[in-house]
Amino acid sequence: MELLEDKMRVWLDSAKFVKPVSGVYVLYNRNKEVIYIGESKNLEETFTKYVESEFEGNECKQKTQSYQREFTENPKERQLQLIEEFRNHMGRLPYCNTEIELETL
């Protein structure tokens, strides 16, 4: 299930070349299942941190094989919209998103 219109990109091959702009991103595992829907005020900074730290020891996000991204001025709002769309379609949150995390947004 692809959530964004952006093409699917291979994680390590292109994550290093994201622009320093605000946006949302969707991480997928090797089966092309959505595992995380995130947002950032600076995608380049966030992705660089993920690549360099290998997702900071987060075993769930370490399953990332591909991603999509979308530039937007209101990343938090768009993230919540995408999560709600996903939950309505799948009946659950993406594996790496949690209810507690959503409450803090």
C-alpha cells in the first residue's frame, strides 16, 4: 500500500540526497508494508541522522528498505492525516508508530 504519490525510493541509495525542507515520509519494509509515517521540519537532517545512526538502535525502523517523501509546509498536520488514512484503511497504526507518540503531536 503506497500512501504518497512520490515514487518508491531505495532507502540507503537515495536517503542521503534529500533536500533540507519540511515534509512527511513513509518507511516501508522489504514486503512494501508501511512501517512508519513520520514528519520533519528538515528532511535532510532527519534522514542523515537515521543513516548515520542506523535508526538509533530502533529495531522496528531498522527494517526499512524503501521510502516515499512529500514536501509540505505543515508536516505534523499532514503526518496525522496520513496516519488516520492508514488506520481507516488497515484498522491499525503502522508497526513503528505508537498511540503515545501520536498523543504528543
